[in-house]
Amino acid sequence: MIKIVVLFLRRLWLPLLVFAGFSLACVLVYRRLEGLTWQDALFWMIQPHAIDARRVKNATKLFSILVYGGVFAFQIWVAERVAVTIFNRQGMEAWRTMVNDFSIEKLKDHFIICGYGQVGRTVVDQLTRLKIPFVLIETNEDLCRELLKEKVLAIHGDAKRHDVLLSAGIERARGVCIVIDNDGDNLYITVTAKALNPKAKIITRAGQSRYAQAIRNSGADEVIIPEYEGGLMTGRMIAKFYPDSHANLK
């Protein structure tokens, strides 16, 4: 939200400043022509229809026409600046970010996916298909922009940081799926996530079997070794061609 406000201020500061100067000049002229108070002069500038043409000088009438045209011109200028801000690339990104952040704040009982590598993409596709709510945490900023365009709830940041997990709603989440291609990072995130939400279910990827037990001991409920799981699946597929081997397949 703050990002959008700053973006609009950058675009509108000049027309707003010029309009403030124009308004001050109009008030001063009205006061000089008709002896009005500051409040009445400002009201005349904003509401020219309030002027009784039968009771004012001709100079006031002509000046009112000028004021009306000036106010209308400023309205067009501001509208143009607003349109440019909304529809340019930065404006669209800021709007997507605001909608994304607002949607994440409303989420609960969701899963947090850490990492959008090959495994993470598959997980995201599955959860999307099953309509399970989730938030993705990814360190690649360009990738996050693309995900926001696709209306995927995503946070750009490092999942090892407490504030990033908190912004993803770790305290309201049902669980965390950690599929980064780095066993050390996965172990650290597992410990951090469990500390922030002891009730959360933790599913963690391990690249090597020697790290699997350490990750389990750190609080993971499930540890997945993609290469190992892939080998088991391949073995089962091969075993289908050998019916007699089913009894020995574990």
C-alpha cells in the first residue's frame, strides 16, 4: 500500500503543487474584487455556480470563467497522471503487489511452499489443481513478478528469515513444504518454521539420504528424497512386467 502511495505522489506532486498556487491566486483575486472571506472565496473557486451573477461585478464574472477553465484543465492533468500511473509497468506491478499482499493477509489453514525449482513447480501445479490454498516464497525477483502476473500468491524473499515466513502467514498456516535445492537451507528453514508454528506440518526435501535423519530430528514430519522416490517409482513400473516379483517388492 505504501509503495502505491509513493508512486502516486511521484506522479502527482507537480500538478498538485501548481494547483495549490493557482487556488491561492484565485482566492486573493476574489477577495480583492468582492471583499469575500477566505472561506467564501475558496468556495467560489470550487463551486462557481454559487456565484450570483446579478450581484457581482463584470470583472468577477470574467474571472470566474477563467477560474472554471483552469480548474477543469487541472482535473484533466491529474486524471492523465493517474491513468499513466495505473497503467504503466510500475503501476501495474504495484497494484498486483498490493492485491497479492492483501490476499495473503486473508489466508489461513494454507501451505507455504519454499522454493520454485523443478520440484516446487510440480508441487504448485498439484496444489493449484487440487484448489489447496498456498503461498510461494521465492528468492528470484523476476520469477516472482511473472508469478504475480499469473495470479499466484508469492513473496519475494529468503525463507530462512523469520519476517519472510511471518509475512507468508506461518502462524496461520497448516503446514510448510520446503523444496529448495540445498539441504543446509532446508534444515534451517525446518527449524525456523517449527519454532514459529509448532503445530504446522513440515514436509522437507533432502538431496542426500545422509541429511534426511538430521532434517527429521529438526522437526520435519515428512522428508522426501526426490531421486530415491523416483527410483522406487521406476522400480515399481519395471516390476509390472514381472508379475512374479510383486511379492518381493517393498
